[in-house]
Amino acid sequence: MAQSGLLRLFVLSVALGAQALTPSHYLSLSDVARLQNVLSQPFTDLESAYYSIVGQTKLGATVADQNEACHFLKSQLDPTSIDSLFFAAEASQALSGCEIPVSNETRDILLAAVSEDSTVAQIHRAVCALSSLGLPVASQEVVGALGARINKEENVVAITLVLQTAARLSQQAELGGILEEIEDLTARLDDLGGLYLQFEEGLEATAQFVIAAYSLSDHVDIEPPLKEDQVIQLVNSIFSKKSWDSLSEAFSVAGAAAALSSNRFHVPVIVNAQGPATVSHSQPVLQLLITDVLSQPLTTASVLVESANAVATKSVVLSQAPFTLRDGVFELNFMSSQPASGYYQFTVAVTGDSRLVANHVELKVKVSTEVAITNMDLSVVDKDQSIGTKTTRVDYPSKAKTPFTADSHQNFAMSFQLVDVNTGVELTPHQTFVRLHNQKTGQEVVFVAEPDSKNLYKFELDTAERKSEFDSISGTYSLHLIVGDATLDNPILWNVADVALKFLDEEAPATIQPKTLYVPKPEIQHLFREPEKKPPTVVSNTFTALILSPFLLLLILWVKLGANISNFSFSPSSVLFHVGHAAMLGLMYVYWTQLNMFQTLKYLAIIGSLTFLAGNRMLAQKAVKRIENK
């Protein structure tokens, strides 16, 4: 039992997950008009004429002047070119009464192209031209040629053309092997975040695959191996782009839209609210548009609300309620269920056709209403209860006739209720504020009004405790009540009364100045650490004498013993070395008296480099001289 329960739970979760994905992109009526405008460009050659004429036909439109279009096809036709014959023959099929002349030579050229030596594109265009011109096609011979070419041209575009070519062949031909290519191409699609499915070759290749897959599946009456989620992902990928880079890309999108709207197996459903998904007592009817990807109404469908749950309470307020079709729009009087204001989660099922996919959708519907303020009572309460409380009732939208006065020994109190105008039910909107505006300085202080357990809103101002929020500024304040909510059709800003607040004189500031944030800040004066006291001069001189005593001893010994400088060489390297050494000693003295560390290191790098090179040269010369003396 436990295992069967887990199994049912798993199946249910999978089903819910499958229903979660719905088309997020399609061709709206404005998109269709823009696409048709792209396809209606003047013809420049046979290829552009083919894209324009056939593309408009896919959208359910026709060429403005069919006779002129047919004349253009015949005038531009090259009977010796397979491409020219393909474009002219295919376009002529979309024009009434337009026949392309065919000669025996033309037929032979087309038949000769159906060969293993031809490319897939050549075979495809030759077969399509033969079919459109009403000439016989050896279907099994074409299947053999296509099978041989698949092994040589394994790219997505070529295999897509193979599928489109097979859709033009006889149903008696052996098309099973080619039909399997649909599943192989499906496996090559790239999944982008679980929402989009497309080939890396781009939009045009993806759209042509959809055209090919459904045209061949319709031809052999076998459902294509595409899951519902994959169909929806392809829809999102193809129709997410709202501008098209080329005429051929626009043609491919139009063809894919036609294929997804009129095939025998999968027709994606687009569910949209007519206008905002909002109902109220003044507009109680929820209207839905049920269309295909071309925004054409699915008037034969049946629409049912499986459940409508309140988002706040999760309670079910409506279930298994059908929509009524009226003038192409499905309608439901949701307010007849007497729902409270708020948001509701609808689960809608679209049935009536086994081909429909993405036909279980979820919609969020808002029930709006109007709010009324009742029992607005204002009073000034003495803290020590020595004076009786006098309550004044004010009716919306009037303002209290006399102002109220409260000082540090009194509290100002306000209480009121918010009710639904239509039902009288008490409401608790998300935003209920009390604003006090100083009429002289412009200062504003805002408080939140909270309801009690009986949904009675109360606000009490203790002037002694709240004086800091007013900066202890006495004066007359305008009292406003602000009520707002996303479900309210009439948000309220009501000037209820004037309240004179008096704070203790010693607590008030000497001058009242308006606060502003955009003024220069006072300059910050940094206080550095004071230098330590220098040691006495005697100590410094003694220490200096000790430092210089070795040098003095050296001079004394040189005078007594004699200095031998006979081996001193006056070569440039030797002189430069000793000068550099002396310069480094001098640099240490300058560092001590004037320079900083970074300046000293810069000079030391220059002097040290020259001294190093000169010393190295000097030692090398001495070594050579010593070897010669030996």
C-alpha cells in the first residue's frame, strides 16, 4: 500500500510538472501583421517572390495582384535552372489560375537531378518542382537517392530537406527510415533553461524542422516523436523573436506557425485574458481568449475552470465551472460565486480537440472592490482623566469643522472601520497610514494604523513620547488618512481634520529650519600625532662622535703606519667604482637630512647599478694583471 501511494504521488508530481510549462511566446495579431508586412515586400527575383507569395499564404493572406505576380514568375523563369523551376512552380501553386509551362527538356532536367550524385538541396527542389508542376515522380528512386545522401550530408539543414522531400512522395514508398530522422534531429536540439529548444544553426533551421516534421507526419499519418514539453519549447524558441533578419527567416517563421496551427497531432493552445484579468461588482465577467499560435480563435474548444483558489486562504471558491462562448470570447461570471476581494489562482482546462497541447493553464485573477470609511471618531484624551473625553464623529469625505488641540498632557486618538462598499464586509487593506503635515514648515510625519482583533483601526498619538519624531516643533498639522491596496478601485487620501500640537517650550529648538540633505558637510580637521621630544644636544653630539670614531682611528693608523696606495689604478672603472661608493655614502647622508625612502631608492638604483658594473670591471682587470705577473 505504501509503495502504491508513493507511486501515485510520483505520477501526480510528474503530471503537475508537465502542466507547468505553457507557451510564453506566440504571434499576436500585431506580430502577424508585422510579419505579413515583411513578406509583402516588392519582388526582386524569383526567390524573393517565392518567399513572399508562399509566406503570405501560410498566414492566410493572398498577394494583392495575383495576375501581376504570375506574370512576374513567368518572365523571370529560367527553364534550364532547377532553382528557378522550384521557386516558380512552388509560388504558382499559391496563385489561382497560374500555370507554369513545362517542356520535355525541363522535365528531363528535373528528373536527372534526382540522383545520388546530386546534393540533398538539388534533389529536394527537383522533387518539389516536379510535384508542383504535376509531373510524375519515381518515389522509391527518390528514397534511394535520399538515403545515399544522408550518409554524406549529416547536417541539420540537409536532413530537414530530406524530411520535406519525403512529404512529397507517394505514401506507398518505404519512408520508415526517413521518418526515423525526426527523432534523431530532436535529439540534436539544444535545451535552453527548460524553456527553449532550438538548433545551434539558428531560428531558421529550427522553424524549418518544425515544418518538415509535421508535414511528413501528416503525410504518413504517424504522430511525430515530440513530447508536449518539447513542442512548447519549440514554440517559445521560434516565436520569441519579434523582428526578422531576412525574408527567408520571416518565411520560415510563417511556415512554422501554419504547421503548428493546422497539423493533425499537436496544436498548442494560447490562453489570455481579454484585457486585465480583473473582475469586480461593476465588471463581473472574466473574459478569456483561446487561440492558436497565430492568434486565431479556437471556437470549437470547450473551456472549464477546474478550480479557483483564494491565494490568501487557499480555500476553493469555484470548481468545474464552464465558460460560455460569446462572439469568439469565452466568458465566466465569477462574481456570481460572491468571492471576497483579493487574488485567486485559476486552473483552466481547454478541451474539445485531442490535438490540443498546453491546454491546462493557471491564471491569477484579481477581484477588486471599493472601500468605505465608517465610524470615524476623533478625540483628545487627558492623561490623568481629570477632564472628560469628548468624541467627534466625522463622515467621509468631510473635514472636521473645528481643529483639535493636544499638548504633552494629552493624547490625540482616532478610530475607524474600513468596509466593502458592495458587501459591507470589513476590509484590512495592505496600506493604511495616518499622515500629519505641518502647515507652516511642510514637515511630514507618517504612522501606520493597525486593526485590532475586531478589525477596528485605532491610532493614538502621545505627544510627550512622540515629540522626537516631530523634532518638538509645535504648530498646526493637517491630519490625513491614506488607504490603498492593489484590489481597491478607489484608493483614499482624506484630509480628516486639523490638529494643533503643543510641545514644551524648553524642548523646542531656538530656530526652526527646514531640513535638507543637499548641503556641504563641515570640513573634517585631521589631528596628527604630535612628534616626540628630541633628546638633549649633548646626547646627540656624543652619539655622533661615537659613530665617527672608527674613521678617526683609521686616519690615525694611516698617519702612523703609512698608507700604501701604490696598487691603486687610475683606470676609468676603478675611479668610477670608488666615486660610486662615495656617492652611496653621501646618499645615505642626504636621505637622513632631506629625502624620503622612495626618492632614496630611485637614486640608489642608478648609483648602485653604475658602481656594480664599474666594480666588476675593475676586479676583472686586477685578475688579468695578477695572472700576467705570474
